[in-house]
Amino acid sequence: MTYQNILFDVTDAIARLTLNRPDRLNSFNVAMHGEVREVLAGLQTGSQARVLVITGAGRGFCAGQDLGDRAIAPGGAAADLGESIEKYYKPLIMTLRNLPIPVVCAVNGVAAGAGANIALACDLVIATRSASFIQAFSKLGLVPDSGGTWFLPRLVGTARALGLALLGDKLSADQAAQWGLIWRCVEDAEFTGVVDALARQLAAAPTKGLVRTKQAIYESWGRSLEEQLDIERDYQRELGHTADYAEGVAAFSQKRTPQFKGN
């Protein structure tokens, strides 16, 4: 399909979603929310994609909410900011977190406000060295949304989470990687090649095993060690009956590269 605010393509089991409002630093308006929601819904039901890569067009990844969009901005039809969170951002974050494939966020420039936290909702975040992350909410008298108050302390600890949230200072991609906020920071010139290689690696991997792995890790925060051991047991029992597990064992025994099908 042709979209007005995003680009979307699925090739060789790799889905690529590009936020495409470069003149507005790919900030979200209602129309973009609708297009992204449609794409993600398709990936939940019957898609051939085995990995999703999200990035931004132009010089930035995403500046969060477009404050010029009167449908969401203060004073508009949805002047209650909580309503816009409930209607647009909460479903977006939860869908990204629960997609049945790995999600890679390729941060090609500034990721600010909700844009930063949309990136953190993805499974692996890789950024150019020139990229940066800004929790801009404090500059507007707001609280970090789109999961920011949940992601930040879990990724970098309470002290750094408070510093980022209360001060709203720019955090370089290199520092973000050192702190464990993101997976990796790479040189700008190497960025496209590194992202493509990562996407191909994940698309060729045993998808069900990857999905259960991320589920086990994400959900571990609410469990005791004993409960987590039980979950690991249950997932191993399930995955031990998959075709990909059989292929992995056969390939190991035969000293060849496995050909996983994602099932």
C-alpha cells in the first residue's frame, strides 16, 4: 500500500518501517499513528516477515508528538493529554513490545520525547554516533510518557533515569550505549551496513525461540527466580518440539549451517 507518513516494505522476510515526515523530524500526528497501527496489525497476523526494522527518514529518527497537530496538541479536540496517551501511544508501545517477531530500532538521528521511548520499546536499539536521546518532557512541564518512566530505571538505574527525566539533557548515542540504554552505537558511515546485517541475521534465526526469549526476559521483572525457572522449563518443553529445534540439532551434528524456517 501507499502511505502518506511512512514507508513500508517486506523483502526477504525483513519488514522495514520508515517514519517519513522528515520536515517535522518524523514527529507523530494522528495520520501517522493510523498508518503505523495498520502496518503493525498486519505484522501480528499472517505476515511473512521474521524481523521488523524501524527507522526515520532524513536527519532525525523521531521528535515525538507533533505539537502542531491540533487533533492532539493542547487546545485541540483531544486537549486531555491523557486521552491521547490512551488512544495513540499506549497501543503503539504495547504492540511494539508484543510483536511476534524481533524488533530492531535503527536510530539515525535525534530521538526526542515519545520518539526516544518508542525506540526503547523495541527489542534491539542501534544508533549512529551522531544520534542522541532526549527526554524532553520536563521542558514542557510533563512526565515522560510512552513508557519512559518504566523503561529508563530498568535500563540505566534510578539515579540516571531521574537525571535524564528531570533535566531533559541530550544524551549522546555513545553514552547511551555505555550506560546500557541501547544495544550499540556505530559510526554513521557503517550504520546502514550494520543494520542490514543484523536484520538478515535475525530473519534467518529460529523466530519462535527468539520471541520466547524476549518474552521470558521482559516478563521476568514480575517473577521470583523459582517462577522464572518454571517459565524456562515450559518454554524449553514447547520449543523442543519445533521444526527449528530439530533443524538446529541436525545442523550441529552434520557441521553445517542451519536453515531455520521460523517454526
